[in-house]
Amino acid sequence: MPLDRPVPFGRPQIDDSEIEAVAAVLRSGMLVHGKVTHDFEHAFAERLGAKHAVAVSSCTAGLHLALFVKDIGPGDRVAVPAMTHVATAHAVELLRATPVFVDVDPATGNMDPDRLVEAAKDGVSAIMPVHYLGLPCDMDPINAVAESAGAFVVEDCALALDADYGDRKAGRLGLCGAFSFYPVKHMTTIEGGMVTTDDDDLAFQLTKRRSFGYNRQVGDRARPGLYDVDALGFNYRMSEVAAAVGLAQLAKLDGFQAARTANHRALAAELAGIEGVTVFPDSQGKSRSSHYCLNVVMPRDGSLPRDAVQDALKARNVGTSIHYPGAVPLFTYYREKYGYRPGQFPVAEWLGDATISLPVGPHLEPGQAKAIGEAVADAVTEVRGR
């Protein structure tokens, strides 16, 4: 079917259930520190099989808070992939620790375990693997490096909700994992995030320090407004309104995920025959993807300029995105501070220059995934013919 109107890269799936849930919270007068957030945490932890889930204001806040609670700071080195959202590296940098960038596997975009071994030779305090586009990293060798280095692992699961690695879900493959509920993710709370862990003390400290370091939460205080502060903390709480949206979304998540999987497979089938264009797998070894989106990657030789193909797709009403626009160490801030230069992270640099992210979300109508694949084939043919 032709795409006779624009199809966006993503669109939040909101209906009366979210609206009614938000209205109930607003009528209650309890907008923070309430039962709805607790219920959302419990339901999220249960879905992942995790012992604890701690709601926070964003995935970035969750990453930052986890490192902060584990006393990461000046003098610490933290391994992060060179291809990721800049938030992963920022969480390290904001604590005045040093991000150690690791190039990625050209077959998946995930942190390359062999390059991690090299990066860890000078010591690392923590490792932050990012499950690129929702396909879990090869965690067995990553965890082995962490154990050898005496480091802990914080998973960046921003795009990996419900992804599997063997018999465990992303977010349960290290010490903890941080999830994003941005509007076009697998589910949304408008803005918000969650940290999952099986570690009792870490969960306690995350809960405490997301709220300034109060020694007593609101419901545990002997007298209203009476508390002590025995540790530093932040204002990284999730509101009851956001949690209400999250609970409504969680109830629909099975349907959302089924649609993503079907759309991803239909689109991948259409793209399989396009010469020279790479499509990342949705499974490899023990890893099974959450199907956040589908990346097509243009050839390394520059014969298919990414921007030209993306423009041709826009003309065909296909909404796209880029994950991500460059190797993080070559962004101006990191390049100028640490002296990185082009050529040091060749795979991440190639992906930054050559990827186009295509939509597979539940907002697609029947037949649109196939039509998007046909549009990509047409766009590639057009650009090659110029």
C-alpha cells in the first residue's frame, strides 16, 4: 500500500484509560509520594522478574543516581559505548568521573567485549553497557570483565524494555538497569524512568536519595514534616500523575510489544534484498530484541549518502530518526575536553554517519510496515541513480 500521508517515527498511544487515571490522581490531591507510584514500581518489577523497581524522573536520572549511590566520582573510570545517547556518558561526566569510550560491534551496534577488555586494562570502576536499539549486549563476557576488574555493571535499558538475554530480561543482567518512559518509547509516563535491581541495599539507597536523602519517607514520619537528612540526594522523584500513566500503559504493553515484533519482522523481510544496505538482527546468540525500531545502515564506502536517502524517505511520507548522530567522544564537549579525534572509533563513527532508524511502533496501521520497506527500496534506487 502507498503511504498517502506522513507516518511519524513514533507516536504515544494514549486513550481514555490514561486520561481517566490522571484525572483520578488530580482529584485525589496526592500528586507525589503516593500509592500510585508504589503500585507502578511493584507492577514493573513483577513484569521483569526483578526484586525491586525504583521510579525516577527520567532514565538519565536513574543512571546518574545509580552511579552516585555507588560513590562513583573523581578518579573513577567508567566504560561506556562510543555509540549511544549522550546521556550515558553525561551521567559519568556529571560525577566528575572519566568516561572510557569503547567502540561497538559492527554487527549489532553493541559494546564490543574484546575492545572492553582492552579498555579495562587500565582499570574501570563500573561498566555501562547500552542495549542498542533494544538488542541486549553480549553480557556474559561483559560481566566477566567486570568481575575481573572489581567493577559493577549498570545497564542502560532505555530502548530495551522486555528484551531477553537467555532466560533473564534486560535490567536484570547487572547490578541494576535504567529504563526510559519518554513519549515514543515502548511505553510512556510522559517523562520518567525506572531503575531495577535485585540488590536490597541499592534499592533502599536509590529510594532514599531520589528524595534529597531524607531518612524517613513521607508515610513513615512520626510527625508531618519531621525528618533528618543523613546523606546527599536529589529531587529525582516520579509524580503520581506520571505513575498513573505508567500503570495504564503497562496494562497495554503486551499488545504494544506484539505489534512492534510483527512490524519489525514485516519491515525486515522487505529490506532483506536491498544490496549493500545492512539491517541489524533482532536476535543474536542469547539476545532477543525489544524491537524499539529498525535501523538500516548505508555502506561504509559512502556510495549511498545517508542524508540523501533520509530526504527521499521524507518525500515518501516515511518518518525517520537517527540513533545516534555521531560517536559520543567526537561530540564537541568530549572532543575538546579529552582530545579525541576522528578515526579512533571507526564503527561508531560509521554508524553515526550512515544509520536511518525506521518506525515499527504500534502506531503503524496494517500494511504500513511493508509499505515502508517498499519506500526504502525505492529511495535507495533513486539515490543510486543520481
